[in-house]
Amino acid sequence: MATALNYDEHLRRILRIHFDPDGGAPYWLKRQRELGFDVVSEIQSLADLPRLGAFDENALRDQPLRDFIPISRRAALAGAIVTETGGTTGAPKRTVFAREEFEEAFITPFVRAAQHAGFPLGATWLWVGPSGPHVIGQAAAWCATALGSPQPFSVDFDPRWFRKLPADSLARERYMEHLLEQALHVITREPVEVLFTTPIVLEQLAERMNTAARERVRGVHYGGMRVEPALLHKAQTEWFPRAVHLAGYGNSLFGLCMEFGGAPDRQLRYYPYGARHVVRIGDNGRVWMSRLDPTVLIANLAERDRATTTADVAAPVPGYGPPIEDPRPFAQPTRGG
């Protein structure tokens, strides 16, 4: 696990880049004038980070992306990955990752957890979920190839359109049927061994797969939304008992927090990877995230979820920070809460 000293050293390096008077990011240089103090000299550790204040998420909706990129970094962004959020809480927010940042944010956390859990290598994947501009579709291809597989077979799912369709409407039902029909067409013709999709899609897909197709699955990766314990238990014990099951928690702005698999009734703990991804839990259980990358700095953004934390539980693989447990939207109570 990265130590507090590593986090603090990394933070200071990132602040020097974004608050450099000549080559910094326009957004943060303007923010420093509003704050009225020298950020680089006065913020020395993660404990000081709240002094930057809560990040205004609307800035990522309303301002040009270039405002968040340090002038000194703009010439080195060939091949960078531009991503957008799903728009669950309003207009989508946009950001960009240098290729090495994208890998550290979304690929390495999954690959190291997958290797630890014994996730299948060189397998045939099926991805059912959004493609660009959502980050998860881009990450699916990278994750598969990083484990020695070809890029996944894929079925594109537009979550923004799906959310516009009224709940329990015929239109929403027909859209889901369209997705399932395409996925089953792949499954009945290809030896699919890994399924990567949302829990909602997985449930409906599993109910329609025959026994042989289910038994062929050796890996399941849950993404895009919270996986409920009851669904995880059923998927692991009934639908796909021969598979390694891994869940992730994260978003397009920050990166992926991974769990490491285990028994069907395990407590899901999600670990942020590296010093660049900082997750803290506020007094009311609110999840706050910070992204500390040379290309983009996002400090103290309040997520729509709440969770608990157990800072004394170390990840079974080095390089991950303290985990969060049971993240869920504020409208739903946490266990025992």
C-alpha cells in the first residue's frame, strides 16, 4: 500500500504543475487568486487538501477542457483519451487522461486485482455497455488485451437514452430486449468465457443463457453501477459458479477502485489504486474523490454516494490505498445506517 509520505510527495509535485504561474492550468490559477493564499507553499499534505474547497462539478460541464490542462502539458497530449460521465446527475462532465494516466486509473487496478484473483487469461470476452465517450467501454478493450485476450465482442448500450425512457415503459422494455438479443446472438455463436456488464444486464442475460453457456463462463466483471449482495451471491453460486467474480467502483473522472474477489457473501471493499486517486469519507458518510494527475487536477469533488471506510484493512496486493465499503446513493441507507 502507498504510504502517507508517498501521497504527500505526489500531491506536492502535482500542485507545482497546476499552480505554476507560467505553465499552470488556467482554472487553478484563477482559483488560487480566489483563495488568497499560496497553494504550493501552504498545502503540504493530504490533510491540507480540503483548504482548496469543494470542487465545483459544474465547471467540468461549462468550461472548456483546456482550462483544466496545464499549459506546460498541452504539447504532450498526443493520443490522450477524452471521456465523459454518464449524465446521471445532469449534463455530462468531461475530462482527459494522458495514455499513461488512463492506464494507471482504469487498467492497472483491474489487471492486478484480476491476476490476484485468478481471473482467466487469454479468454473470449463479451462486453455489454456504453462505448465512447464513456470511459468504461474504452477500458473494457484495454483490460481484455492486458490479460492476453483479443478485444471483446461488444454490444453498445446508451445509458443516457435508456434513462430518458420512462420506467416500466414499453420503449424501455424494447430497448433492453434489443440489447439482450444482440448479446445472446454472440453467446450462442462464440465461446464466451468472460462477461463484463452492469448487474442489471447480467441478471437478465443469465436468466436466458442455457446451461452450457453458463458453465463456459470463467470470469464475470461487474461495472457501471452498484452490485447488490443478493445478486452477487446468486450469480456466484447459481448462474456462474465456475467463474471468478470481480466488482469495481469508480467513474469517468477519477478512475477505478477494485475489489479482489472471494466468497459469495463477502463484504465488498473497493480499493483506490496509487497516490493519484484519493478517496475520503466525510462526517456524514459522503464520498469525496480527488484526482491528482499532471494532466488534470480535480480536488475534493463530492460524489452522490455515501459509504463507510476501514483504513486499517490493507489490500492483498501492494499499491492500493485504504478501501471504502458499501458505497450506495444517498437515497439508500448503508448497512446498519
